[in-house]
Amino acid sequence: MVIMQSARTISRKDLSREELGFYLAGFVEGEGSFNVSLRRKPDYKVSWQVVMSFNVSQKDPTILYLLQEELGCGIIKIRKIDNLFSYDTTNPKDIIQKVIPYFQKYPLISDSKQKNFFIFCEIAQLMEKGEHRNLKGLKRILELRETINEGKGRKRKYLITDVFPT
């Protein structure tokens, strides 16, 4: 006979490191997002800054603090527009050395989240090589970016055509 515990009675101390990793991966599966955005930067060689971000939003920040502790990076803030707590990581070094390895160890399951994560990893590799600092690399990053988080609801301030008009 399997005895179910309510979520309120299960403490973090009851979970092994591996169970916690898979739990957080499942949480991110439903609530997390891997994004790549652009900022105009006239003083940059290519006039654009590529910003990678990983974020998760929730009404209750409990799991967000746990995720922050596990990853060892990121900030938690409350968004004024909707009073949701948001965990955000935008530091490229943290994304490459902490976030990506974590979700490689505790993989995401759905096809769409896996696809977005793999694209995010590919962009991170290009950025780690400095490809975002030249026009050819920037164009490749933006082409990849066009395939991440597809579907309705996706909003972009700047499109690839803003950077590379046809």
C-alpha cells in the first residue's frame, strides 16, 4: 500500500539531492522559461547586446528560493505589474556554468521545453565563443532565437529584421 503525503507535509529534508533535482526540473518544466532578448547598444561593435535569461514566476516564492539556493545564482524580485515573484538569472557565466549543467543533469521532459533548452544551450555556446560580437555570429544567434518559445503569446521588442533589414 502506497501512502501519499500532502505537499505541505513533505519537507525538503525528506528529499534526496537527486529527488530534489528532478522535482525542480519538473517545476521548471511547467513554470520556467529560457529566453534570449536584445538591447540596442550603439557603443557595441555590432550595436546590439544579446541577453540570455532563465526565469520562473510564481505567486508563492518558496520554490523560487529553493531553486535559487540549488543553482547558486540569480535574483528573486516581485513584479509590480502582477504581484508575482520572479526568479531571474541573466549573468552569462552563471547560465553557462550553473543553469545549463543543472538541467543537463536533471533533464526536462516535454518536447517543447527540451527543444527550447537545446536552442538556449546552442546560443550559450556561440556566446561563450564570442560569436555575439560579430555580425555573422549575431545573425546565427538571432536565427536560432527565432525558433525558441514559438507559438502565440511570444512577444519580442526587437526582431531579426530590426537588426538585419532585408
